[in-house]
Amino acid sequence: MILLKDILYKVTLEKVVGNTSVAITNIEFDSRKVELNDVFVAIKGTLSDGHDFIKMASEKGAIAIVCEILPEMIINGITYVQVKDSQQALAFMAANFYENPSENLKLVGVTGTNGKTTISTLLYQLFKKAGFETGLLSTVKIKVGDTTYPATHTTPDSLTINKYLREMVDAGVEYCFMEVSSHGIHQKRTKALHFEGGIFTNLSHDHLDYHKDFKEYRDVKKSFFDALPKSAFALTNVDDKNGPVMLQNTVAKKYTYALKSMADYKAQILENQFTGLLLKINTHELWVKLIGNFNAYNLLAIYGASDLLGLETMEALQLISTLESVDGRFQYAVSSKNITAIVDYAHTPDALKNVLETINSIRTGNEELITVVGCGGNRDAEKRPKMGNIAATLSTKVIFTSDNPRNEDPELIIDAIEKGVSPAHYKKTLSITDRKQAIKTACQMANEGDIVLIAGKGHETYQEIKGERFDFDDFKIVNQMLTDLHK
């Protein structure tokens, strides 16, 4: 039996009306899911305010209400707990409800604009290969040992996080690697978690539809490191100008990685090919299956984290050399006509620039680089012309198309992307609103030896249009098109 007062441990209380010694069944922040004897936590969201649904939760049998503003009508038999911050309260309540599972495993958070999924997923693979029971909380999937669950958010809500962490602890998991998004930090979803370490990848233009400006976006990321305990490590990319900022106020043990700067973990790219990279990490040379400068940074972060978590150096390097690319992250295939198709999640200006520069550093210059790219609807609109400029500047030919238009007009999104194209590059661009047709056209344009990049959606297996999700897998579609068109 769980009592309300037990799950309120560490929650800052403003006022309590009623009895906190009542037994509770579950915690919910969605009034539609409330059942008899549940606690309903009223949260002010971006689209709706949970305080508007307190009456509904009460009618559905909630035995307690946690809220920032007490309702005018107090119902006898229901306990009302007023708190300063409902999101933070939910984080502590969720951790307490599931018996603080993060304290019983080594949880490492990965944050930054690009690279979170690759680093967290490959760390999961690495420690799994090293023989440890391992867990993963990522954009693509959630893994508890060998069991896989679908992921719905980069950083799930506090209840979902603690539910899976509890499952991991019960399954004997020792290490868990977790993507930590700026949304998740800002909404206090990670507040009550105990981290063994934090990794910073890089920071570039993204999510400014949510955050007021770049400074707020950066400072939210920084607050994750500010909150790390003394026992944790903070590992940051010092080649990124925001890397040192992350370490300014942390009490965690500070470590750095870099390709260009002096750092604790330093790498040099000796060879860069479509088949992989030859790297020198500190004093050791190794061949890896991943491609490009951005993956050199990712692998360096992985090596640093594995060292800080106690993995033996030679074992870590040997296992890193066996790691495979993550779905939708520079995932490529070569057709029978020697046309290379690359699918990548690059949906920010910096990520797109990294992928295109990587391809250009490998290609001989005799082949065409045909890029298919769009931007998501109802998201940061400022990046659209920047994406257009980067794609047109660094590709031989570009097709602008739909990404996930959501509730926006896809043609207006494409117009915004095109505004970034300089007159010198107009002739190499084309706009095709239908994404499947755009991919087909790119494949039709490609000749032997050419490269087709499909950017923006990566691992996603759907396209979101006007509130509906339709089956759509870039990698499957481009491979089918190349097979059909170049038999």
C-alpha cells in the first residue's frame, strides 16, 4: 500500500487541505486516465492547463489533487495539495512512487542539439557487447535489456521514465543511457533522477519555436549539468564554443573531448571513406564502421564515457570498432548501378551541413550529389531559409519537399526554405511537394556513381499531415525506387 504522504517526499508544499495518509493507486497528469483512488497532478502545459480538468478528475474518482492553484470548490473526502511547481512535484512523486530506481543503476544522460540518439544508442550497444545488462531511453526506442518498446518523445514524461527505470532495475540492468532533450529539462522531467554522468555533444539552431531565444536554449541545456551531483562526471565537447559553458557551475567531475582542441579525450581522423573512418584516439589507432567528422565526435564521446564508467581501454576500443550505424543516421545502401543512397535524420542547419560536408569530403567531385530535404511544420521556422541555403550551396542538385508538414501548408514551408537560396544556386534547385515523388525524381536524375541524400526524417516510419500519420520510410522508399528504376 502506497500512501500519499510517502510520494510527496522532497516535494515543496505550499498548502495541504485534507489527509495525506490516504492510500493511492496511481499517479496521473492526464484527467482522461484517472481512475478510482488515483492522484491527479494538474500541470500547465503549452496547449492546455490541467487545472481546467480538476473537476473531471474528481468526478472520475481521484482521491487527491496536486495543483499550483487550489480550486474554488473543495470537495470533502479529496485531499488537495498546493505546490509551487506541478511539473517538479510530478518528477519527485514519480520517482518516489517507483522507489527511486535511478539510484540503483548507473544512468548517463546525453544532451545537445545533434548526436544524442547515436551516442546513447551506441553506448547501449557497447555495454551490451561488453556483457552488461543495459537499458536505453532514446528518440527511436526504449530498451530494457533485450526487450524493446516504442518511443514517443525524445525525453518521456517523469512517470514513463521512472516506470521503465523501475523495470530495468527489476530486470538486473546495471547501465542505462538516456537522451535528455531541452524540452525534457525545461519541463523538469529529469529533475528527480540520479545521474552517474552527463555528456554534451554540441549546440546549434533548433527548438527556437519552444525556447524564447538561443541563450535560453543553451541555459536550459546547462541547467542539466548544474544539477549533476559531485559523484557524477560531466563530459563536454570543447570544440563547440558552448561546451565549456556547460561546465561553468557544475560540481560534477569535469572532462573534455575534442578533435581540434586540447582535451582529455582527443581524436584525429586519419582516413575518411564511405566504408568507415581510421581514427587515432589518444595514442590508439582503430578502424570504425561509422562515417564523417560528426561521428568521430560521437565515437570520442562514447570512448570517454566508457572510460569514465570503468571499461578497460583495449576492450572499449575493440568493441567501438564493431559498432554499426544507428537507423536513420547516415544509413546508406549502394544500388546495382553503383548509386549511393544515404538517409539521415539531419533536420537542423548544423546537422545538414555536417552530413553534406562529410559526403563532399569523400566524393571525388566527378559524381553528382542530389539532396532531397524539407522542414517540419509547426516547428522552428527560423531555420528554414538556413536549411535551404546550406542544401543549395553544398549539393550539386537539390529537391525541396515536404518533411512532416503537420498542420501547416507544405508549399508555404517550401517557400520559406527557398528564400535562403542565393541567386547563384537557383538553377540547381527544384520543388516537389509530394515527398515520395521527390525521392523518385532524385533517383531518376541519378546516374552511375552519383549520391542521393534523403535528409530530415531518418529513422521515422511515418509522415505526419494534418494530425494523421501515414506510413512512410525514407530508407525503404529510396531503395525500392533505385531497384525499380535501375534494373
